Amino acid sequence: MTFPTTYARSEKSAPSQVRALILAESEQNAQFIALDLQRMGCEIFYHYAGSTSDLVAALAAETWDVILATHTPACFSALAALNFIQENRYDVPLIVISEGLTEKRALAVMQAGAHDYVDRGDLVRLVVAVRREATVANMRREWQQRQEHLELLNQITFVAASILDEEKMLYITTNLLRKLIQADGIFFTLWDEECKQFIPVAAHEGMHHPYRSAHIDHQDATLVSTVLQTRRSLLISDTRNSPYVSKQLQQLLGARSLLVLPLIAGEQKLGAAIVAFAHSHLCRPEEVARAEQAIGQIALAVARMRLLETERRQRELAETLREVASALASTLEPEQVLTLILQQLRRVVTYDSASIFLLNGEVLESVAYRSLHEKVRRAMTLSVNELVHVRQILQLRQPISIVDTAVDSRWRPAAETELIRCWLGVPMLVQDRLIGILNLNHTVPNFYTPADVQVATTFAGQAAIAIENAHLYAQQQNYAAELEQRVQARTQALARANARLQELDWLKSKFVADVTHELRTPVTNLKLYLDLMEHAPAQKQPHYLQVLQRQADRLAVLITDILSLSRLEQQKVTFAPLDFNRLVNEVVQQHMANASTAGLELRCHTAANLPPVWGHETQLAQVVTNLVSNAINYTPKGVVQVSTAWDDALGMVQLTVRDTGMGIPEAERPFLFDRFYRGEQTGQLSIPGTGLGLAIVQEIVALHQGKIGLESRVGVGSTFRVWLPAVPDTVAQEPGAINGSE
């Protein structure tokens, strides 16, 4: 089987297949090698390369698990291929296949960087070598993929934390999310609290501007509102049959499948992210988890930006009001003060023209005016009886907004008002007595929002007090101080949240670095002793095999513990009542043989009438296992005592594991539950372990709302105590509540 000219990866190739690039004297010889591997049960997908140009094209077009090279192909040798791979830094293992294995040839190619040298007739060894390198390649690719995902998540977190422009931040993250989720499109729709509607805000490159200008109808808004109400992601496998997706939205998104994720930060429902796939796509749980993790960071950033924007507006409003209050406390003339109020008002509410009218009988007289348009002339007086909208303000004593003067029958057109398309009138009240109107105009219909009305009302009150009351300064100073305190409190809360984000990012980076360091040692030892076995005499090979077995066992234990920690962080478990005495007895029996082999006495005493524990049986079994195993490993001689009891003071079930071992120095105890931490004596005495056992115990105990304690004396022994919650009374009283299974 070979690739077509375009080198597109065949959809028929299964994940279990070995992807091999075969360098041979001829394509027929490459086919023979592939057939030999297939006859030995090795599924292979291969491509033949007979020259340097073939090798260059194949490496550029595809990812390979292994390169199989005969020692002396016609056009270029295995050594030449090795030199080319190393010079161009391709991370692909090469296995040399030769007829007539000689020590000189093997030494030359291994020194040149080959991963193995196999005789053409030794098919069993060839299959083992190919599968080994393919397994390592797959692990390396999976690790690289995880690293890429982490890097993308880090970039998303950085962008979300560093860019304060909401649209810009969302636009940049759409393109990062496309790479992270491998999607065809990302679209963000946010809820506008002021307008009470969903607004399309951002989309990936090429769709950003079309999506921002799109109209969100009621049916499409239901798609976003559904995930916000349920607070859960929604997967739509086929948009053509979905009640949530209109034909207009389907055409706009160009998607067959959708993953809709809610943007929620705490109790704030901000909107949703729509992940689009051009073809039918069923998201795997890990894909959804990655997407939700990234969306969670983005939601926090949006909430933070909105908080900052609210604080900025409040700060601007507070500063503006302070300046107005200062002006009102000065010796300025009333008309100058009111003109200053209109100037300051434009800092927080945009208008094209504004005026303040005072009520004098049935007439409103202009006392302050400001306009950005020369064509809009100042009206000196307004007749209350002739203007319906003004009369409504006087009667209702509430703000009135005409969203479009061209269609509202209350508006009376005039030459001096032809540019006005949106009008806002706010009553000026002093002790429930109406003294005038604050009047705002704009050339854009439907311009003023409820927030603008609220701010304008505040300024109308300021203007009224400026005219009627000399006590504005003290009242406004208190209001400004209150706003400033709110700004400071929210700023401090934001600083704490940012510090927590930085701490979480540091912990994640440290964990990745620790895992990388711990995995490197056994992998390096495995490669070293595999190379040694190639050249070692027969009498040394059993010793090398023992070393390889120990390193493989260490690597397996390390990976198992890392996976256990990962599952604890991601898995959602269901608790049930369980017989803790039974669980402890079973674990102790499983360790009797190990204790006996170590020359130790392993005892177990369980308390009578112990109430059932509320927990997860597999996880609690791991807690007991890890503690008992540690006690056996760290006790050269003596006794390991395991017991259960009921702690009246705490109202919890207690597990005690006591040993007569070497004890733990006081300086090491604060770090005992850290991941990958092992004391100094463990390395000196070659005690097996990964440094993850107690970290796993602590994670599980915390997950069960329990506690863990330690007492230890060097040379005397250590005692670990674990307290776990008993089954709640309401559950314990149910028939058949206690069972021994999950």
C-alpha cells in the first residue's frame, strides 16, 4: 500500500497500524519486507522511497512511526539516510535491515544513530523492533499533542488575561480555539444586559465581520439561551434537523455539526461560544473537556473586562460628579454652573445637543445649551401645552424617550429640529417638585440606552440642586466616596483573582516539568541498556534484562500513578455507602504475602459496629493500599498495624496505619504529600516508589471531605491516620443502603 501523489493520509489506515517508510533497493523489495511483517501479525501501512528526493518528499508530507532501511540500497545507503535525517532534525527512528549481519556493520550504523540493526532473516526480532519503535513514536506524538494543547491553552489564558478589549480578545481566541478543538469555525454571541438581547460579537478570521453584522432572530437566540439556562454544553450532530438552528444561522455558520458552550463566570451568564464543524462530527469527551476549559478562561476574562468597564464608567461618573460638585460649591454664576454640567455630562453620555429648561408657568425657558451642530438652533422657550412629549414628562415625572422622531406621533417636526432623530427628556425634581427638564438629542435613532437614562437622570438632579439647593456639595461628596470604595473593593477582588490564576498556571507548569523529569530517567536507562545488550556478551544479558525489567516496572508504576492523579482531577465519581471494615480487611489480606516476604508481621484490627463510610470503594481501597504498601516498604523489621475506629470528637470513621520503621525526619514532613517528593533515605536505601503515593492519598481524602494526619519519630516508626465521613443518617436509614460494590 502506498500514498497517492498528494501524500494525503488514507482514511482506511487504522490507528493500530504501523506507518513505515521503507528505503530499499526496489519497490518490490519493499513490498516483500511489508509482506513479511504482515505474515508475522504486524499491521503495516508503508510507502516506498528509493532515492533522496523520495525520502525528502515523504518526510515532508507525512508523519512516520519508523523508517526501515536496507543496508545498501541502490541509490543511497542507510548511513546516508541517517545523516540526512540527523542533519534536518527529523524525529523518526531508523532500523537497518541487512542480510549477513556483521559486528562491524552493526557498530557503524548504531554509532551513526540507528535505533536498531536487524538481520533480514530474523523476522521475529524485526517485528519486535518495529512495534517497539512504533509504540514509542505514538507515545511521543501523544505527548507532543498534549504539549501543543497545553501551549494553546496557555496562549488562550494569556490573551484572555492581557487584552482588555472584549472584541479583540474574543477575535484572537477564536483562531486559537480553532486549532485547539480542530474546528472549522468559532463564533461568540454575548448577552447585552442593557439592550436585553443577544449580540454577535466575534468570529474566526474570515467570518468576523459577516457574523458581527448578522441579525440574531428569536430561534437562533434560543440556541444560546438554552445552554445558559442548563449551564451545560449542547452538541448538535446535524443542524438540518435541529429545532435550535434556523436555516439562516445554518447558512451563516456553514456547519453540519455544532458544539455550543455556555460562557458563565460564577453566577454571570455572559453568552455562548458556538463551535462549528463543516461535516458531521461527534465530539469526544476529551475534546469537549478541552473546549470547556478554554471557554472557562475566556468567560472569566469577559466577566473581568465587564467589571473593569463598569468600574471605569463608575470612576468616570464619580470623577465627573466630583467636578460638578466642586463647581457647584464655587462662586460661579448659575448659568455657568449649568453649562459646566452639560459639558461634564458629555463625558459619560454622548449627545449631539443638550439643553436645560426651567419651568415657568406653562412655559419652559432655556437656561443652558450646548450643541455640536451649527444647524441645530437653540430653542429659547417651549410651550408645555403644544408639546405632547414634554407634557407627559411633567405629568408622569419620569424620563421619556422618543427612539425615532420620524415615526413617533408625539414629536412635532420643525426646521430647527430636522437633524434630531432620538430625543431624551429627564425631569428635574427637587423634593418631589418639578422645576425643569434636561433635554438630550442625537442624530441616530434608538441611540439612548437605559444606562444613559440613569446617568442623565443623575445629572438632571444635579442641575436641579444647583438651582434650588446649596447643599449639593456634601451630598455628592458622600456619593463619590461610596463609589470610590466600590471601585477599590472590586479592584482588590480582581487582583486576588489574578493572583489565583497565576498560582494555578505556575502549579500546572511545575507539574508538567516534574512529570517530564521523572519520565526521563527510566526512559534514558531503558535506551542505555537496550544499546548495551546489542554489544554485550551472552553472560551479561540476564543482568541487563533484570535492569530493563526494573526500569520498565518503574515506568509503569509512574505512569499509573500519574494517570491516577489525572483521573482524580477530571473524573466525577458517585459516592455510596460501603462497609469500611470489609474493605480494609481485603486490602490487608492482599498485602500479607509481601509483608511475610519482607519478614514483617502485618496485623489488622477492625472496630465492632463501625458505621458505613460514604465514599467511592475503588478510591478508598487505593488509600488503604498506598498507606499499607508504604508502611511495608519503609519498615526494615517489626510490625505493621492496621486498625479502624470511630472518632467521637470528630464524628468520623478513623483508619490508622502504624509501623515500626525508620520514621520521617521533621524537616521532610511539610513536603511529604507533595507530588514526586521522596525523602533522602529513600534514595540511599533504594526503596522503590514514585513519590506520588501519598499525593494520591491526600487527593482522595480531600475529595471525600476527610482529613489525614501524621505522627512520626525517627528510628521508632510512623503513624498515619485518615478520618472519613460516615453515611448521612437519611441515607443510612434507606433499605439496602449499604453494599460492598460500587
